[in-house]
Amino acid sequence: MVTIPFEYRQLPTAEDLPDSDETPVDNELQNIIPNMLLNLLQSIWSDRQDWFWGVDMCYYYEANIEEPKKSKAIVPDGFLAIGVPRLKDEGGRLSYVLWQEEVKPILALEVISKAYNGEYDQKLTQYQELGILYYVVYNSLSGRRGRYKKHESLEVYKLIDSKYELVPSVTLLSESSKVVWMPEIGLGIGCERRICGNWERDWLYWYDRDCVRYPTAEERSQQAEAIAEQQKKIAEQQSLIAQQERQQKLQERQQKEKLANYLRSMGINPDEI
């Protein structure tokens, strides 16, 4: 039997690998929040084609050539890669395969649910060892007893000298609103209490350098409607003013004609006055 040298063996592709770990999300926030961030990015970076945001997608970081299905992977709730094609093909990515993409994700997001999955220890260590620059943990259970008591609702860790360090956040006008700026990405990520889809709670958003929050599609639609309504009112007001001016000129002309007719009836030529 001929043994093929390791370096000449073909690495598995996305088609060879499972596209899911078949683990369901623990709650709907683990689906809604990453997708909200994706929808915002599609607006913020609408003119860019060099980024990819994965939601509940396998990130394969180590290949197993002998048994491709045993290749090592992790499934963040969300992750961002910069410097890769926005779209691979019409069908989209099945998974994110490091040896095909050749670019590590720059950010990984985990949304904590009631079922703790090691976000503050095992997963933190794993993302750290994988060299992910930013690790973001959103925890709606923060402040409660047990492991959550000492943690904030939003924590952003940055890889510094191969170790994660907690990045200080900027507190906005509301004490519950905090933002962490990430210069390598050119965005801040923060948490604010807002209404989204008739659901009022704390949500994650992207922010600009001045900690100004980027609006959601729903908010942009509302803003566009408000602007259109304002422009309509301005146009109506201008039309009313123009109508009033025309009416005033008509009244002035009628008064002049009435006066001229009266003078003529008195035998006076109004043009000679």
C-alpha cells in the first residue's frame, strides 16, 4: 500500500465537514441578538465586501485529514471576520473553515442563557488559545447570585500578549448603557435599553467612534417616515403661505379697482392722481 505524505494530502473543504454541531440554541436571544448585529452591519458596511458575520455557524480551526468529520470546530453565537469575501457564492458559506479562508475571526460573541456553557472560563480559554482578538460576552443574568454576580451584562475581552484582558467600557447618559470601542474593527459595541420589535429590553448595538449608536432598520424606517412627514408638512405650509399671498394680492387689486371705479364715478381720472 502506498502512503501519501501528509503535506500532499488534501485538506477537507466546507463540503466535507458538518455544517452544524446540531446543538439547539438555549433561548431566542441567542438567535435574535447576533442577527440584529448582522443586520446593522449590512447597513453600516453596505459599501464594503471584505467582511463576514457568522451566526451560530461552525468555525473550523484544525483539520483532521484522516477523518474530516472529526476536524476541530467551535460554534460561537456570532463571529466577525474582516479581510474575507462578503459572499463566497450564491449559496453562501456552509461553515467558516480557517484553512480555506486563511483569516481568523477578529471577534467572537457569546450570549449567556440560563444553561451556563462555560462562557467565562472554558470558552474564554478556548477563544484565547485560538487567537481571537476580541471576545464579547453578553449576559442578561448579570448581577444575580452565583457565577453571574461579579459580571457585567456586557464584557469585552481583548487579546493582549496572548492573554485576554477585560476592556473598560464608556458609560453613556443612562447608567445601563455602556460602549466598548474596538479600533481594529472601527466600531464600538454596546448595550442599551430600547424597544425592538415591540420588545423592550437591553439589546446589543454597534456604535461609531463618538459612541453614537447606529440605528436599526426599524428605526431608520421610522426616521425616514418622520422626515417624509416633516417635509410634507413644510410643503403644505409653504403652499398655504403662497395661497395666502395670492389671496392678499387679489384683495389689494380688487380694492384698487373698486377705488378707481369710485373715482371715475365722481368724474375723476384715477390715472391722473
